[in-house]
Amino acid sequence: MPTLLHLDSSPRRGSVSRQISGEFAQTWRKTNPDGRYVYRDLTADPVPHIDHAQIEVMHRLEAEGVRSLDVARGAARTPEEEASWAVTWPLIEELLEADTILLGVPMYNFSVPSTFKAWFDRVLIAPLIADPATGQGPLSGKKVVVASARGGAYGPGTPRHEFDHQETYLKAALGMVGLASDLTFLHAELTKSAHVARLFQFQEMAATSYLAAIDGARTHGEA
Ligand SMILES: Cc1cc2nc3c(=O)[nH]c(=O)nc-3n(C[C@H](O)[C@H](O)[C@H](O)COP(=O)(O)O)c2cc1C
């Protein structure tokens, strides 16, 4: 049974990244009527920031070169570590169980929202990191779709192209855990043209970008 893990991180009502991820999820669910759908709203249910206890566990896993997920699962030693690991481990299991991972991620300050980053910091533990020799890890082979919205435009040739640390960051971080081999970005750009006067002239481009992202969500949701 295929499993879709869908995360959203925009706190905004009317969020564009949520519209795109929603379109993908809806299509995927129609295409996979027997599939399992897991939804996590990082705004409604934020993942607490990583803490001292989890970092202690992570340092031990790194120091001991632990590659086994079973060993990692039982690696907490103190009550504080147990409590922190109990927050993190279900998030890791969700990732492991998913065949497709759908990430709704707006651009915030050229990167990603802190709610998304808090989730990421907890789940990227050493045993998930791809083996540098083979490029393979426990998450390899999964399909990842990023539904993104940004106020401006960041494509090649635009003045702010070099400021796009959202896509570059996600590619690097997802790649570290073997999740960049089947990775698709669906960007709706220039969303600020709806309310910023100097960007009104770009409303048509924004509409085209939005429709292309929605269309991409449908196409990829059916795949
Ligand atoms: C805190 C914050 C930071 C933002 N930073 C950027 C930015 O660096 N570049 C940009 O193009 N838009 C930026 N925006 C605009 C958002 O990317 C834009 O509104 C987008 O549509 C948000 O996604 P959403 O519609 O899913 O909420 C920012 C918005 C907020 C609230």
C-alpha cells in the first residue's frame, strides 16, 4: 500500500504553498484510493525545537558510528533523553514509512520557515544519512515534492536568483539523507504582486507561475 506523507508549514490562511500541496494530495489520493495518507500540519502542531537531550543522543550515535535504526531507536539513556526521543522517533517513522513525501514550504527570508526547520533538525539523525560511498541510505528511493510559494521571483536570470537559499538548502539537506534523487520543486512565484504596489505589474506572471505549479501538482500527483 503506497503511503503519502504530507507536511505543511505556512501559518497563513489562504496560503499558496498549501493550495499547491493540497492539489497534489487530492490528486494522489484519487490516484491511490487504497493508499495511506498521513498529514502533519507544522503550524497547528509545531515540532518543538531540538534540545540538549536529543543532541546528546545524536552525538553518541555519531561517536559510535551507529548505522542501525533499531539501535538508534533504543539509544536514549536518561529520562530527559527518553522524553526528547519520544518526540522525534514518531517523526522519523513517518518518514521511513512514506513512499512519497510532500512538503509545503513557503520562502521565508530567502530560506524556509522555522517550523519546517524545527522538524528537519529533529529528523535528520546520523543513521538516516546516505553512505557517502554508495550515496544510498534508508530513505533512498522515495519521491519528494516541494510545494513552494515565494513573494518574489528567483529563477535563472532574475536579479534575486542568487538569494534563493530555499531550493538550494532543501536540495542539500534532503540530499544528505538520500532524498534528492527524485525531487521536484513546484514554485508559485511573485505572490506579493497581489498586495505590494510596485509588484502589481507582475500579476500576470504570478498567475502563470501559480497555474504552472497547480498543474505540476496534478501531473506529479497522478504519477
Ligand atoms: C516572515 C516572512 C518572510 C518572507 N520572506 C520572503 C523572502 O525572503 N523572499 C520572498 O520572495 N518572499 C518572502 N516572503 C513572502 C512569502 O514567501 C509569500 O507570501 C508566500 O506566498 C508565502 O507562502 P504561503 O502563501 O504558502 O503562506 C516572506 C513572508 C513572510 C511572512
